[in-house]
Amino acid sequence: MQYRKDKYGEELSVLGYGCMRFTTKGGKIDLEKTEQEILEAYHQGVNYYDTAYIYPGSEAALGEILHRNSLREKVNIATKLPQYMINSAAALDRYFNEELSRLQTDYVDYYLMHHLTDIVQWEKLKSLGIEEWIKEKKAKGAIRNIGFSYHGNTEMFLKILNDYDWDFCQIQYNYLDENTQAGREGLLAAEAKGIPVVIMEPLRGGKLVNMLPESAKKMIKEESNYTPAELGLKWLYDQSGVTVVLSGMNSLDMVKENCKTASESLAGSLSEKDRNLIARVIQEIKKTEKVGCTGCRYCMPCVKGIDIPGIFRAYNTMYSENKSSGRFQYAQAVALRTDAAFASECIKCGKCEKHCPQNIPIREKLQEADKALRPLPYKIGIALARKFLLRKK
């Protein structure tokens, strides 16, 4: 495992464990399976584990696994203040203490203001006394490093970055998002200030692996010795401003492959041939993508129960693979669920768009996707399938 230093010289594994996508079973996190994967990552040298208040069951699962394996003091926990839920100074302690309880600890190594998109959100927190609160928690050792996770444009990122003495920050960054959100400009600005950068969505929610166009997959296979995941991660590790790359690992094979890549990747080691290959892969992706959804689910829950990421995933599959595959995926993952709600039920309230890190015009794209996924014959077929498969005994 390769390590890079944080602001105070502590070594962090270049691969971090993203805890948003733990495997679920019966609606709950599969604790036994997740434990095996986390232990494998730990034994491979991963020492940074990222969770959040709003990831269902994640903090509690991570806390339990670390506690029963006596690993708390041997790893770094990163979790996040749900700033969008904070309306009073008292709420700061309320949420933080709940997180400590879930995590079975009395301190957090890396604490983030979650999902900032505009300096107005940070200004609101300051008006509630967040700066004094942070100072107090750090003095007591309850918070060791303070940072923020960010989804928004570069200009606003730079304003937040320069407004406070941050210990680290977290941005969405990958070869498809090089010039969006904080982007390379934001990454370089943080590096220039000596602020470590943690990367989320390094493979665009799996899009740069599973949802690559077949032409791009063929290109990578024929012109490199890498898997699509390796290529995407190596592009990130090549940059000295990247400190930790988070991966939402939910299989032992994924843990092992990502740890192998992290152990072999150094800053400045990507070849010109590999850079050119990535540039051509991007061109192939742009030819097929219909909606730039990463599946982060910040748009959820929908007030009408519509599975927005599920619909967009199937819609993109129609064009990255073929129409039949996309529609079949839609039927399996969305339309034939007991609690399915179709895009036609959207009331256009716009709540989802306010929380979308990608600034997708969700209401418009939902109708577009619904039209493509459910032409009249499919509407009839889905209705009949639901009547048969979901009938009450």
C-alpha cells in the first residue's frame, strides 16, 4: 500500500474505504460480508474509512466492525456533519454525539461539513457558531481534522477553500469530471495551500467500469494491461495533489484489485500512451451518455417514491449497451418492484434538483427517460407483468 501525508504529517493510505455502498440483505447492511471486506482492506493496509450521518446504517455498521475487531485506534474514521439539517447551535452537538454513539468512539479523525455547494451554506453554519464549536472539539480531541465535502462549481469551491483554515477537503473528481465541479483547478488550489484532498466518485459511481461503452472497454483491453477500474484509479494516483481515493468496495475481489492498484501507483508514473488512451475513452463515453448521473442518491427520497437514479441508470444503459438491455434493467430494478413509482407520477416539485451534485435537470430528464424506457408496448407488458408477478396470494 502506498501512503501520502495529511496536513500534519500523518500517513494515510492512498486508497480509502468508501462506506456508502455496503452490501444490504433484507433491507439491512450485511454485517458479516461487510466485516470480511473491511478486514481484508485493513490487512492490505487501508487506514482511512469514510462514512456519513445520512448513509443508512453505515456509521453503526462501521463502528460495530471496528469495535469487535479492536481496530478503532488503528484506523482513521471520517464522517460528516449533515449541515443541511442544522438550524441551531444545539443541533451541532446533537448530531455529532449521535454519530459518536453509532461509531462507538469518542473522537473522529476526519470530520467534514457534508455536501457544501455554496458558501452561503458555510456562512449559515458560521452564524450558528460553527467556528467556535470546531475549536472546542479540536481542543478536547473529539475532532482531529476538520474539512468539507464539496459538490458545486469551481468558483464557489475556491471561496469556501479560502474562507477557513481547513485541514482537508473532499471533492468529486475523475477523468470524466476533470473540468467540472471543483475540478483540476480546485485540486491544484488545495495542493498549493498544503490542504490534502480526498477523492470521491473516482469511477463515477461505477460508470467508468460497468457502464463504459463496449467500444471503450475494447479499447482499454486491446491497448493496455489495465482493467477499466485500474486505469481510472491510476489516473488519480498519478496526481500529487490527490491524497486519498475513496472506493465504495463491496466484494473481496474489488478490495483486492483496488489494493493491488494502490500499492503499485505513484504520482507522475502514468505514461503518455495511457493519457492518450483515457482521452479517447472519454470521447467514446461522450458519444453515448444521456444523463450524467453518478447514482449518489442525494436526490432521494423522492416525495412520490420515484427511483430517480435507477431510472437514469437504465436510461444510460440503453445507449451505452443497447435498448433491450436498458429496458430489461429498468423492468427488473424499477418497474417490477412492489413499491414502484413511474416517472409519470413526478409532481415537478424540484426538491430532487436542489440536492443533485451534478446539477441535472432531473424533472426534464425523467420525462425524457420515461418516454424512452416505456414506449406503449412496454407499458402494456410491464402492466401485465406486474399483475402476474405481484399478485396477492
